Amino acid sequence: MDYLEEYKLTKDDINEIINNIDEQDRIEYDVHEENITKILDYLVSKNINIKPLLMKKSYLFYTNADKLIEILNGINEKELLEVNNDIDIIDDLI
Amino acid sequence: MKLEEILKNRLKTLYKDLRRDERILQSNKGRLTGISDSIELLDLFLEDAVHIENIRNIDTSFITDLLLDYKYISDTSIESDLGIIKLLLKGIYDRGLKTSLNDEQKEMLSSYIDKATQLFNELTEKKSKLLEDYRSVNDERDRIEEEILRIEILLEKLKDEKDESILTMEDLKTIRLISDDKSVEAKTRKEVLIRFVEYNNERKQGVSKLNKTDVNEVIKIFNEYGRNLTRTINKYTSEVETNADINNIREILDYMVSVDILGRFQNAELLTICLYGNKESVESEYEEISKKDNDRLYYNIASAWINNVENRVVKKKRYYAHEKGDKQNITLQYYAHQISREEIDKNIDYLKREGFEFDTDEPGVLKTITTNTYRLKEAVNSLKLYGVITEDNVSKFKVWLLSEPQVVEKLDRFVELGLLGGHEGHAEYANYLKRYPGKLHNTEYPIYLLLYKVKQTYGTDSYYDTIASSKSGQLAGDLNSGRLGAALYTPEDIEFYKKDNFVSPESRIENYLTYEDIINSNYNVEIKKEILKQPEIQNLEENHRVDDNPYVYVFDGLVISRLKVLRNYSLINDGTKASLMASIVKGSFLTEESFQKVAQDIDYTLGGQDGLLRRIQTN
């Protein structure tokens, strides 16, 4: 999952993420790099903090990037930014 | 042909035969069910019809339909004649009319019953013949599965660059399955033996084993078909070098082009299928997948297109890939055998049957439906049992949560932490998890440790004050920040904290690790009824249950999940106090004081230094 370093995540951050996800997630993050980078590019462009999402909301990253971006685009930007304060909000937003 | 190619060709034939047998079995199963239902109906009818007066209360329409279907009768008006007879019989037997059936009616009824008897006999014979056929095809399928498994294992050995050992007598048995099969071409039967000997000679002479495939050639092939997989291939170079078979890749891609699906796969799926699947598996799965409304889903799951048709083979492949996975970074091989298309279909059907409403495109659904079926069922069953999923909320329940690992263990912890189970008397928190089921997923492991420690050390009231957020009824969002006395970020932090604050059950309970292994390796454990009758459990029920709450036992303020204890004890009860103690403490993080409290209550003498001291003091 070295590609995560391109998103300003340190090796320690990546290790922390790995320690907090299950094996299925680890495989998903590794195999579907292209889909996940598309999602991450979008989230970063919206100033969303990606580390907690990768760590605690792994289910999001199994979604087809175009589909997820379409859903996220339908959310008010201010509300979406609230995810940075309370990550659980995302469960209700999508 | 190389030995590997002969084996791969054999596999293709075997998988084809396996699918054929699966189809036959499926169709026979359907026919068997239909015939069995008909036999049961006829049997019930004939049993009742022994006494003619019973006919008046029997709905004969199903029997008449059967007799018509099997051409025992052709006149569809028979049901109205029977209606008149039933009316007459009701008059005679229910209202005391002084009349009787005429000869023609008696004759008709007798002939009707006679024909039903004949049909019963015919169907019983048919069923027995079908069962015989079913068993014979089933045996053949088992034989094929066994051979597939043997060949898959042998192929793994041949491909393993680091395995320089010669082939053994056991491997020869696998080879013999081909060389002794008269349906195989004579040339191949001879060749496979020659290649076996050659392979061993080469190993003895130290000849390099693998002709690695040139990754650039693989990249070029995909380019020819209009797909640029350079980045993906370069990421998995070692797997590509070892597993890419140029002919196989071309066959798969040609087939995908012919049915116009090549563009639908993501790069990782395409590469995985081309490395670990074959044209036959893709073709056969396409036949099934193309019929589905939600076919889009399957183009995101490589393993749905690969020969993962049989559970035993899949498990073995998965195990093998998993074992090697971490060591040699062969992620795609593991991914290729993650789940079969049949299991995905079963998971979707299961969830729909249970009342979940979802679209397979929704975020997180893919993770859930590709979760191991046993784990998924355990999650659903336990969330229902603990009252988190109810009839009222099931249709809206977030399906992604069902892929959560170790759901039961987490539910037990929420109960013990006073956040589920309704015991603690703090209405806002006593069923907190029911209001926020997402916490099951995003409560990190260190938080459990911190909560267990605070709850046991400071007592219930202070505990809730400490963990509450300023927003009423919610937990603070910064529980792992020092707020609970520590912040645990690294595996080392966690280990030290556990060691400093909690008892390791393995050091204090005899055979604990064996008990733990048994509990961890079982899914969907049901509580045995007889367990509740055991005196030691009755003791817990009488002395530690509170207000008939089904979720908790309370040991002098210490809450332990009752369902956990009963479930564990159903599995490991061996008549010893150690097995009871293990059932109680498994999965909990208990301080020395709490641990001692439980041990004293069930009169278990702890092992380890303190246990020894206690025994000396007692003596």
C-alpha cells in the first residue's frame, strides 16, 4: 500500500491503518489501487481527512469510484466537511 | 507437452465434468423434491381415505391435479363429481341425513382411490430410482473433486520456485489418475508418466525449475487487446512471471472479446482472472452472470470468474494462497480464491430472505456479500439475538456492518461495558449500541481495553461520567486520547497496557489455550439446552442473573455477557471448573481483582503464583 504515501501519509500512518483494518480490507486496498486512488483524489480535493476514513470506514472504498463520487457530489460540501470532526456522520450521509 | 500443461488440460476436463454433474444434481434435486412432495400428499390422502367418511373434509383438488398430470385420469370434471359426493357425505355424517352414495358414486370413489394408490406406487419407485441416480452422480462428483484437489496441489508444487523436492509416491498417485484413465488419449497417458520421471531427474540434477514468463510479453498481449495493464503487472511482477500462461491469457481475452465483456473489467480483475482462471471458467460463469439483473457487480469480483466452484477445493486454494500470501506477496492469488460466484449468490439470497433491503451498488455492500458465508450468518444471527437487529429495523439496517469481523465477541464486550443489554440502569447508555450500531465497526481495539479498565476501577457512575460526550446520550469522540488515563496507538503501547492492567487467562487457567482454540474455530455456535440444566450453570442463573435479563450475569458489580458464557460452555464444557472459568473470562479484559472475584464465586482455584498462594493459604 505504498501508494498511500502519495497522499502525504507517513509509513507510520500506513502501519496504523493496516493495524486497524481486517485482512479483506488489506487485500482490497492493495488490489484495487486504481479505484481507491480515484476516491482518495476526490476526497483530498474536498479537503476531507482521508486517514480516519481509510482506517474506520473501509467499506466506502469497496464502492466503484465513479458511483461513490456521484453520491458524494450530491452532498452539501459543508456537511461533507463535518466528517473531519465526526467521522460517523458519513454513514448517514451516503 | 510439459507435465504442468498435461495437468492443466486435465483440470479443464475435470472442471467441465464437475459443472455437468452439478447441473445434473441440481436438476435431480428439484425433481426429487417435487416427487417427494407429491408422495407425501398422496400418502396423507390415502391414509385419510381408508375411512370413506373422511373424504368429505379432504381438499382433493391437489390429488386430482396429480392424477391429471400423470395421465391416470383425463376427465377434468371429476373434481365436480367429487364435490357432489363430499356434499352427500357431509349430509350423512354431519347432519344425519338418511341417504347413501349410489353404486356409480361408490364405483367412482373406489376407482379414484385406486388410481391414487397406483400413482403413489409409481412415484415411490421413481423416487427410489432417482435417488439411486443422484447418489451415483454425487459419488462421481466427489471423485472428480478429489482429483481436482490433488491436481491443484500438485500444480502448486510444480509452480513453487523454491520447492526443489522431487515428486513423491503420493504425487505419483495423482499422476496415475491420468495414466490409468482409459478415456484419456493413449499418447497422453504414456507421456504423463515420462514427464513425471523427467521432472524428478531434473530436480536431482539441479536443473532450474521454472521458465519464467517475460512480463513485457504479458503487457504486450494486453495492449494488443486494447488494455493497458502496465502499472498493475509491474506491481505484481513476481506473480505474473510465475503464473502467466500466454496461451491461456489469449484464450480468455479472445473469449471476452467474443462476448463483448473485456472492457467491463477493472485492470486488477482482468489480470487476476488471466493468471488464475481459464477460458472454460470464464465462459461458464458468464453464462450464469449474464442472466442476472445485477451483473455489473460481478465484474468487480475476479474470484467469481475463476474455478472456485467447490468448497473443499476453494478452501484448500485459499489456505495455500493465504499461507504463502504474507511471505511472498502473492496477493492476487489470495484474491483469486476469495469467494466463489455461488457463495456470493448464496449470500445475497440469504440477506434478502432475512429482510435486508439493499442494492448491490450501494457503498459497502460488496464487502458484505463477499464475506465468508459462515461469518456473515454468524453476524446476522448474533445481531438479532442481542437485539441490535429487529424486525422493525432490519430493512433499513446498514448492510456494510455485517462484514464486521468478530461480531459476537464485540457484542459481548458492549454488553460487559454497559453499552448493550439494558442492565446498567443508565437509560442513555444501557442500549447505546442499538442506537449507534456503527460503533461496532469503529470502536478501535484500544478503546475496549481503556473502557474495561475504567469501568472496573472506578465503578459504574464515574465510568459513565468519564466516557460521556457533552452531547447527551453520546460517547465522547476522543476516548483514546488520554481521557481514560492512557492513549494507546502502537501495538507495543497496547501490549504493555494489557500486561500492566489485565490478567492473561492462559497463565492462570489450566488448558486455557486449548479452550480458546476450540471457541475461536467455531462459527454460529448455538447454546445447548442441556447446558442450562448443568448444576454449575444453574448456580450462575440463580445467583448472578439480574431481573431475568437474558444478556448479563453480574458478579458483585462485574458484568459478564451471559450469552457468551452459555455459548462458550456449550462448546468446551468438559466437566472441569477450568472450562467454566474459561467460558466466563474469554474475550473479557479483567483486572486481577475482577478475575479473583469470578474465580472465587465459581470456586475455581487459579493457577499461577497467586493461585498457588491461595491454595497454600486455604490449606
